[in-house]
Amino acid sequence: MGKTRAVLFNTLQYAVFFAIVFTVSWALVRQRRLRMVFILAASYVFYAFWDWRYLPLIWASSSVDFWLARRIDREPEGRARKRWLIATVVLNLSVLGFFKYTNFGIDSARAALLALGYHPPELALRIALPVGISFFTFESMSYVIDVYRKELKAHSSYLEYLGFVAFFPHLVAGPIVRPRDLLPQLGSRARFNPAEASEGMFLVAVGLLKKVAIGDYLALNLIDRVWDAPLQYSALEVYAAILGYATQIYCDFSGYTDIAIGSALLLGVRMPANFNAPYKALGIQDFWRRWHISLSTWLRDYLYISLGGNRRGPRRTYLNLMLTMLLGGLWHGAAWTFVVWGGIHGAALAVDRWWSGWRRARGAAPRPGLVGKALRLLLTFHLVCLAWVFFRSPSFAQAWLMFSQLTTLTTFHPNLSGQVLLVLALGLGSHWAPERLYRGALRAFQRAPFPVQGLLLLLAAMMVRRLASAEAVPFVYFQF
């Protein structure tokens, strides 16, 4: 089918690829344009390892948005600017919709007709999903919208814009980097900073340990087994698997982000943080300020505000929150389980906003005490875990089996080994640990002599190698 082996961040192939890119890109640092050509070429090679057939798609999508943004920027008249904006939004969403939702639409229509008593023929149309299409489509669209809103001038360099969209650390699973954050860095001369390089190596090591030592271990030894056959496990084991999935998806996705940001730092580019201890949230609004920050802010700035935000009264605000999260759920995957996941978060956001407004109107204490904080944290965390069940389940029937097994209240636990519980406790405990511990470890690593840094990285690599499965496990968010 024209496919080659994907270069995953948690493989030796990526280490070799990145070593080449790192060496050549810094060797070309005095030739800024040539360096940009090399990084763009390397990014396209990286993407080609996933499926070279979609290289024309990412190039064409970037090129069309670059030229449409320039056209909008040159157009003084408001209506004409809006027409060009509509053209680019329709074009981007049509491409995304075709690849991501055609199969979903056909299957949903057929299921609806079957429910009505009709028996349409089953269509065998199967469209492969280009990896990363949701991420690079949103990034490119945000650039054109920013130009339309006059928050950004149309970029003059076609080469740099192609590099912005295709920059390999964030290409296939984010974070969704804003053009105003990345384009100026690509347009200026990179300068090697030893402290940032140390931070980059630290982030790569931490990301790999999160992914392999915690996320993959829990998936292979608990989560996948329980989800495959929940009726064979007790309520306690199912509950542990749900907590485990919350831990896995955080360690997996934030681990990917750590490696992406660390890789970019080693190339002299800083990307914004994408996570801020989301399970410390004291409410669902707080959760979305901490989880997948690049997506939540994108949805807020380009969807929620475009729908009217909170400018048209409380009822319209609640509707806009619900619509935003329903579409956010559908963005994650072409399945009704993702829509329900988004609906749960949308409803929770509306209730959270109503409750906050109700308390303010009655002069209630704005900050709860220690017990109140603990209760809010536990309630928010378990609401998020409830939604994760739909996110992880391939069908509503599977999600129902998980919930129904919880109601048995059985407590036998032969499948909860000491090592599984230790890894689960480590994953959650490190998440709730004070931020100063992480910052202290980072500063200590940055201050350590180079041989000590090398030894620590070697020990981390040996641990990752020892705990890794026979084949590299893809990151969860690659499917989106």
C-alpha cells in the first residue's frame, strides 16, 4: 500500500533520525534559509515514513492557506475578506471531513435506515485517515483566521510557513502551535542555549518514562485486559482499570508532548506547554485550563467565541459550551462515543459556570477550605474518569459493560498485582506531587556537569529499554 515503518518517538529509529537532524541543522545555523530548507525536508521525510502518499495533501493544504491568507491581508473591503475566509474554512473542513468522517457518516446513515426497517446495501468504502490531519488542519486554519481578524500579518516567507505547519516535533499529534508562537522563531537565527538543551534532554527522558514505564505498562497489564472482557473482572479491578486509563492517557499524551517540546528545544525552538497537572483541577473549567491546553484554547478562541461565547446571555452561553464540546468530541474521533464524551464535558462546563455564577450572586466564599478543595478535586477527577470510559470504549455496549460491572461491588482482585498497583500509584502520585519537586529536579539536572547528565540519560534509556514491550506501542493521540 505504499507504506513504510512509522518513526515513533519511543523507538531507536527516531533517536537516529533526530541525531541526524540535530547535527545537520546546527551545522547549518549560519545559513538560516538553507537550515530551514533542511528542517522542512526532514519534516516531510518524517511524515513520509507514516505514509508518503499523503505528502501532497499536507503540502497542498499549507500552500492554499498561505496564499489565501495573503489574499485576505491585501483585501481592504470587509465582505471580500469574509468571502475568502469562508472559502478557506470550507476547504479545510471539507478535506478534514472527507478523510475523517466519510466512513462515520456512511455507517451512521446505514444504522439509522436499519433502525427504520430499511436494509440498504453495505458500502465497502474505506478511507484511510492521514496521520495528524486534525492537528495540521487546525494549525493552518488558525493562521488564516488570525490574519482575517488582523491579529497577525500575512507571513512573507512561503518556506517558513511550510516549515511551521510541517515541523516534525508537533506534526502528528500536536501540540497545536499558534503561528504567532512558532513563525517568528523559524524566521530568526537559532542560537544554541545549553540550559534549554539540558531542559530538552530532560523533557525527552521524562516523556519516555511516562509513556513506557507507566502508560504502556498499565495498558498492557491491566487496562486492555479489563476492557476486552470486563465481565471476567471484579468491580474493584474494573475501577482500578478506569483509574489506570486516566493515568495512561495522561502519561501517554503528556509524555508525547514532553518529547515533542524537548525535541524542539534541542533545535532551538520553544513550543508552549500543553499540560498543567490536569487531575489537580478543582472543577471542570479548571480541568480544561490544564488538559490539552493547545486544543482547549483553540476551541475557545476559534469556535466558542465565534459562536458568540458568553456575550448573549446565560442560556446561549450554556448552548455554546455544549456545541463547542460536542464538536470537540467529534474532533477526537469519528464515533458517537466521542460525541457523548464531549457532551458530558459540555454539560459539566455549563453546570460549573452556572454554579459559579449562582455562588457569586449570593456572595458565597470564592475559595473553599481544605476539605472543600479535596471534595471538589475528587468529584472533578471521577467525573473526568466517567467520561474517559466512553472515550476508551469502542462502543456503547462496551461502556455499559464497564459501568454494569462496577455496580456488582465485588472486591476480589487476583489481577491487581503489587507491581501494577505500584505503577498506578506512581503515575497518580507523581501527578499530584508539588510542582516545586519537578522544577527542582529540572534545575538540578541543568546544573549537573555534562558527564553526570549523560549518565542520568543513560540510566533512563536503560530503564525504558527494560520496561518496553517487544514492539513500540503507538501513542494514543496518533489516531486523532
